[in-house]
Amino acid sequence: MNGWQQLSDRFDLLTRREQMLILLSGWTALLFIGFVMFVEPQMKDLLSAKRQIVSVASELTASDNQIILIERKLKSDPNNEVESKIAGLKQQNQTLDEQLRDRVASLVTPVQMSGLMEEVLRRSERLKLMALESQPPVQLISGDDEGYFIHPVRLTLRGRYFDVVNYLRQLEALPVKYYWQSFNYQVDKYPFASIQLDVYTLGESKDFIGG
């Protein structure tokens, strides 16, 4: 009697329930072995293939997006951005030019500058005008377009401190405007001092101011 026969006899001696359990366990073991040996490798291969498909699809999408971007750049005018910047700068330049014209319009004219300073000075009995000199004009912005010129006037005065303060207040109260450039106050014989006052205005002509 071989081993198989012995197993068969032992199986026959088992109850019906035990026989069913053994058969069920055997089939389960066979199915598990089959799954491990055949099904699981196939599932792993399928999952790997799906991942490769997703990766390739992502690369294709990225390539499509790059192609669309390149086509848009090729269709667009490369000068548009430069032209837009130029237009913006021109608009900015025009705005600044208008602001400068408005500012110059409120200034005293170069021709009136020296006369205005002397007229205000005549209101002060204690402040003496020693000299009034027109300085050479300076171009505001260098270039082919002359544009505006700075016209300075230098006043040399002599008087006391409060006389000078009163004169400066009268100048500041004038309806027309100008710019201060420098102010030098030197006491030479108390309470009298020598004052050098530089003021300027703007003009479109480079001609000297009369005075």
C-alpha cells in the first residue's frame, strides 16, 4: 500500500464536514499559489504599463503646451512690446513737459527779473544795493533741442539783519515766482553785513537778462 492509498483511506475515515474543509483549504491553497505565480505578476505589469502611459501622456501635454506657446510667439509681433514701452515713455515725457510748461508759466520772465528785484529793494530805505549782475544762462537739459535755460541774477546788498529779512519776505510775497540758488550773509561791521543773493528763473531764450 503506497502513500497515496494511505492518505485516501484516512480521508474516507473523516466526517463529511472535515472532508469539505480539507477540500476547501486545498482549493484555496491552489488558488493562492496560482494568484502569486500568475495573476499578481500580470497585475504588476499592468500597473507599470498604466504608470508609463500616464507619464507619456503628461510629457505629450507639456509638449503640446510648449508648441502652443511657441506658435503664439511666432504669430505675435516681436516689436509690440518695444513699441508699447516707447509709447509709454512718450506719454510720460509729454506729461512732464506739460508740468514744466505750467511751472515756467508761473515764473517771472528773465526780462523782468532784475527790474523786479530793484523795485522791491526801493521799498527798503535801509538796505543798499551794491551790485546787480546777470549771470550767464545755463541750458537746463543739454541736447540738440535747446529747451529751457536757467537765468541767474546775483544781488550784492548791504544792510542790517532785519532789513535783509524784510526784503526777503517781500520777495516771497510777490505774485510771480522764481527760485533761490544761494544766500551768503557775512557781517563785516556790526550790525551791518554784506549779503550775496543768487536767484534764478527759467526762459526759452538763452539771451542774458538786462540789468
